[in-house]
Amino acid sequence: MASVFSVGSRISSGSVSFVTRRTALSIALGAACGAAVLALAGGVAIGRHWPAHDAGGAQTANRVEHDYAIDQLGKLSASVAQIEPRIARLTAQVGALRDFEARLNTPRPAPRAAAAPAMPAASTAELSATDGAGGPALPPRHCSELVPQARGQADTERTRRQLDCLAATLSALEQQTADHALAYAAFPGRMPADGARFGSPFGNRTDPFTHRLSFHPGIDLVARTGTPILAAAGGRVVFAGEKGGYGNAVEIDHGNGLMTRYGHASRIVAHVGDLVLPRQYLADVGSTGRSTGPHLHFEVLVNGAPVNPVDYLALFAPAPHG
């Protein structure tokens, strides 16, 4: 799977940063809002111009010219109607991604000594998910600036060109937002078992079988047998079957060294090679392998080393109500 975000040395404390240009989010939201104003202004301009033109020109223009004008007005109105919902969707998507990025950048307490050691930072070449790009940093221009007003140019033609420019700008912003949405989908922070309660935590604990101190590389989510186990993020299934003390287990590769593991399942429905979406059904909670009762053993691994899954789940937890 293509790498779409960076996992650095601070991952064990929950720090993750996007590889794609961070400023794209701010530009996207600003441009989307500006596009909405332009689309609305274009629609109002069309509505203001043509009724007056029709009233004054109906006496002098022939029927063919009148019909052509009405046809052009209909096409422009249809273009505005198509662009407006795209602006609304883009604004909502950028807002969700901004909220997620704000959560990523919120400082959190450092993990306890029992947590896995910090991972070495990956090189810039390994983290890059885009082709080379550069140039001066200039503010974006409105379509009214990019489409100069030619002398004698019809209002409908000028408005049509501005709407074409706006549609092209929206397509570019939608692609940029889609790149960030891929990183969002591949972040393993969604609860993998609805209604489960937290059991044994990540880190050192008293082993339930030997009663000696041992390291627990994940968290236990206690739930009834048969409770659906869901993917914490999108990715590719790389293992599905019996795995020693994990019993029936599923492993998902999310790209860029991130992997999740789901253990002790009573039944597995996922298969190796499956491309799964966030919260897709993988298996059922059970008590297979080295287990004392029904629960889901959930792990998050970075470059093969376990990190505390709670740091990831906290980013998707509902905000507390004050």
C-alpha cells in the first residue's frame, strides 16, 4: 500500500504528521470558501443581467438571438447548480481533516516506562508520498483575475470561462483533499469492537497464567463471544488464521510501517489479500489461543514494534461534553 503519512520517532507518544504539504489544507478551505462566494456572485450576476437584457432586447433582437441567450443562461445556471454541492462537500471534508490534524498536534502525556521504546525516525526519502514539486510561494488567485475581461466580450462568455476556471480549481482541491483523506483512513484509531470495555492495558502486567511480571504488547477489549471485530483503519489483510498464543488472528498492513493485529477470534471472515475499509467486519470476538475468556486482543505496531493503541483510539474518541 502506498505510504500517505509519516510515522516518526515520536509515534509512541502519538505524534504523526502528514507527508503532503500541510498548507494545502488551509489553502483548500480558503479557496473553497472563496469559490462558494464566486459561484453565488456569478449566479446573482447572471440573474441580474439577463432579465434586463431580455426586456430591452426582445424588441430589437430576432427570435434566434433570443433563444440562444436563453439557452446560454440555462447552461450557466446548470453549471452553478453542479458546482455548489461540490463546494459544500469539499468544505465539510476539509473541516473534518483540519479537526483530525488539530487532534494529532495536541500535546499528550508521554507514555509510561512500560511502553515500547521510541522508534528511529524514517528518512525523508522513505516518508515522501508525492513527486517532486516546487516554485515560489504565491497566494492563490481568484478566477476573475485569471480570466481577463476582453473588450466587447459577452457577459455569458466571460461568466462561462470563470465557471470553467472554478470547476478546474475545485478538481485540484478535491484531489489534494483526497490525498489527505487516504492518510486519515489509514490511521488506526477507530474502536475495533463496539460496546467493548477496556480490560488488561498495554505495558507490563501480571501474567494471567504465570502470575509473573510480563509485557503485554496490546490492549484487551472485553466483549461477548460473537461480537464483530472491525478494522481500526483501511489497509490490506496480510495474515488471517491461527497464530500461536493469539489463537485465531487477523493482521492488517496500513502502509508506512503501520500494522494492526486482532487476536483470540472465534471466527475469521477476512482473507489474506483483502483490501478493507475502516470499520470493515473482519472476525468475531472469541477466546482462542492463550486466553482466559472472551475478549479482543488489539495491537498497533510501528515498523514491527508494539506501541500503545490507546494513543490512537483517543484521537477518534468523542470529545467530552463540558
